[in-house]
Amino acid sequence: MLLQTTEPHHLERRWMAWWKQLVTFCLWLVVAVSWSSLACIAYLYYETYYLYCVTEAALRHKSNFVQ
């Protein structure tokens, strides 16, 4: 009889522990995806700016050469 009264609490604690682990994993996953997205955006911005500067310099050099 004592087992029947304590067993649901044990299952409830196990369920809550599993639920907390799932929520923690999901939060860490959101943080990781956010940081990797920011890093990807920053890298693409850097590459775009670099290509813009190189293209502008090449066009400026070409226009100076033509004149």
C-alpha cells in the first residue's frame, strides 16, 4: 500500500525532470541557432561589403585608366 501512494510522486518527479531537460535542450537549441544565424549574417555582410569595396576600387581604377 505504501508503494502505491509513493509511486505516482516518483513518476511525477521523473516526468518533471524529463520535461525540464526537454525545455532546457530547446532553449539551448534556440540560443545556438540564434548565434549561428547572427554569425552567418555578419559574415555575409562582411563579404558583401568587401566585394563592394573591391568592385568600387576596380571601377575607379578602370575609369582613371580610361581617362
